[in-house]
Amino acid sequence: TVQGVAKFIQSPACKNIVFLTGAGISCAAGIPDFRSEGGMYSSIRPEKLTATPSQRKLLGMEPSYVVERNLFLANSLPYHEFLRSFIVGAHERKWKATIAHRFAEMVHEEGKLLRLYTQNIDGLDSQCEKIPASSICEVHGTIARAECENCGSKMDMDTYISKVRSQIKDIEQQDPTAPAHSTPIACPSCGRNAIKSAIVLFSGDLPATFFLLKEQDLPAADLVLVAGTSLAVFPAASIAFDAPSSAARVAIDRHRVGEENGLGSRPQDVHLLGGIEG
């Protein structure tokens, strides 16, 4: 029960809590997820993107190709056109951290947050300024920073946003100041058209810190709290499944997630069904 979980969190037996969060905790902020019906991928219109006919055909067959690494390195414009409003909106803090984000911040203030692993790229976790950056592992990167996919050089975020605004067309036609045609954003260091938000692209590598921190954190965890994720994306989902048998595991979602991989098989496993915010 919720009361039982709350009692355990407040008890001396619960010293180290590991969070694993997903898109569900950001939906209450107004950010659609990528894959669900009505999500961001469902809105993609390949014919509006600056791409070759073969690239558009692939995007029509598989919308997630728009954030695939090989396509990005060949043509960075579909990525930027698809994510333009999201990149700019996140920078302007159009969306605010939710109660779920603030709960992790409260746990940190109680001295019990071992690590927050977030699969979200929206940067809302960083709005919880009481949580030090070292306590947050952005498993799939973040839209709140910019870097070159080719050489790794960083770009100042204000500079990047200025270039997105002035060089990338608005396929949603909401920004009257946007250019009519897109031009690539080049990296000042290597010259490649490979500057982007610091997110992990499909077929790209997860940050090495994820694997190092996971190995370090899980043996010490008393509670692994999973919120707003289907536990279908690996290796991020392994945070829940590789938790030690001594740790309690709590999954908060509208569905009983993770059962096919054993979540719910231990006496101290709990599924709390319902919306993240209530």
C-alpha cells in the first residue's frame, strides 16, 4: 500500500533510495512522451522535413529514425526540425518540474537519495536545484545542454538556442521569426554539421557513467523506486531488475510494469497502480 511504502521510506531501515524515472513523470507537466498514441513520433510528417526522398521514406516507415545517429550524421536537419519547439521550449522553461520531480528533491533533503536515474531528456530534473548534479544520472542525456556528436565539443546553450532559432525552420509554423529554409548548425571545433542537444541518439552509446554508477549504487540500495516508465527500454530498465534481493522495489505506474522480468516476484516488491501525480 501507499501507506506501507511511506512508512518504510521514513524508517531507519531505509537509508539509500535509488530512483528510476521515465516519461510518465513529465506528462503532468504537459510534455507528451515519444512513443504512445498521441506522442511526439505520431505527429511526425516526413514531407515537411528537409530530407532526401529515401530518408523521408524511412521516416514514414519508422518515425524514430528522426533521432537515429547515422541519419543525424548524414543530415542533421530532420532532427532539428522535428525537435525545434521542444529544444526552444525546454530552454525557456515552458514546462515545470512536477510533484514527482519534487518528491525526489524532498528525499534528497532527507538525506536518503542515493541516485536519481532518469530516462527523460527534458531537463526537468535539473529544475530541482536542491539535488546536486552529481546525484542525477541522465541515462539518455539531456536537451538542456549542447554538444557535437562528432567530436564531443560543448557549445554554450544560449549560442545553440540562437542558432536553432535563426537557422532551423519551424515545421509547426508557430514562430514567425523562423527562417523559411533550414541550414545546418556547424561545430566550431571540427567543422562537421553535428551540433545537437546532448541526448543519446538511437544506435549511439549510453554514457559510461551510467554503467559505473549502477555497479556502485545498486549493492547499497535499500529501495529502488520506479516511476513513470514501462521498464521496456534497456539497459536503463536493468536498474530495477538488477536490484539486490535485499532491496525493496516499488513501481508506480498505471500498469503493472516489469512483471515479465520478475518485478513482483519478491515479497518486498510493490506495484502502486495509478497516475504519478495522485
